[in-house]
Amino acid sequence: MKDAVIEIARYILASGGKLAYGGDMRQGGFTELIFDLLAYYKADKTLQPHERFYSYLAYPLSTTLTLEKQAELRQNVSFKIIAPPNDLQIVNVNEFLKPDSPDNLYVWTRCLTKMREEMEADCNARIFIGGRTKGFKGKCAGVLEELLIAIEHKHPVYLVGALGGITKDAIEALKGNKPDSFSNEYYFDNDDYKKMFLLFNGKHSRNTIDYPNTFHNFKT
């Protein structure tokens, strides 16, 4: 997976493109490799590395980015800290919120969605590869939600299914085949997620989490 992502990033940078990243930069070992690519591939020599690599951080993950870390990385990456939705009325945006209750998971879900929507507004095209189908924070798997938002924006999307994950399931759904991950019950073995799911749908009757409906929309 890492090799594939790095190769894709290499071609984008070599062609003069820019990268947008919405994950945790501490995980996966991508950061240093991306920085190496930024230093090597300079299709537009007027742009500095931090003008070609953007990291989007949603609350509460944004609270883990220290001023020291920002200063250390500012030559290589531009951080975009996305504020929580106003209606959540977060008292202290500098305090980390543990995802240890349905209410807290709901906050995570809303904040991740807002971050993904703002990131998509800045993007011209998206490439999707892999992506977990369980164990995520948010209304659904991150890659799936980003794909749905990209489609809503009518942006070009490129799906790479060779490495499996939710991307492969999305490809199957587009073909009319229904993977298990496009049923609500698939996720309900996680009781915390199930409670958040019910809480979210109770608050958002016009915009519910509904995997069968997502599958139906993919088919059409």
C-alpha cells in the first residue's frame, strides 16, 4: 500500500500537481517519503514544497499538532486546521476529545465530515486506493465518505481496487454487485459505532447514514 501511494504521489508531483492529505501524518511512514519527493520533483520551480503539499486536520486530531511540530515541518507542508461545525459549540478547541462515547463519536463524525468537505472544495481530482472497512472514526469509512463527497462535487475520481479495502467494494458496487460493507448490519458488531449511528440518524433525518441507499445510488 505504501509503495503504491508513494508512486502515485511521485507522478502527481512530477507532473506539476499538488497533494492534499487528510490523514494522521504520524502514521504509515509517509511523511518523510513525501518530503523526499517534494525536494526531488520540482516541475514548477517557483513553488516551495509547502505550496505543493497540504495537510488537513479536523478537530479533535488537530489538538495533537503542536506549535513545535508545525515549526519543524512548515518548510515542507501547509497545515489547514479545520474548525468544528459551529452548532457543536465546542468549548475548548485546544482540548483533545476522546472517542469513547456515542456523543463524542458523533462530534468526531461531524468534524471529519466538515474537514473532508473543505478538502474536497480545494481539490480538482481524487485517487482512491485501499481503505479500511471497519475500525474507522466517522459516519462511514473515510475513503468511502471522501468518494461520495467527490462525486457530489462532480470531480473526477480514479478508483484503484487492486489492493482491496473499501475502494474495491465501491468498484463492485458501481458494477451492481453488493458487498457486505454496503449493509448497515455489517458495522453493528461494533456497539460504539452502532450507538453513534443511531444518534446521528436521530439528529439528521434528512441526511442519514444509509449504506443500502448508498449502494442504490452507486448502481444508478
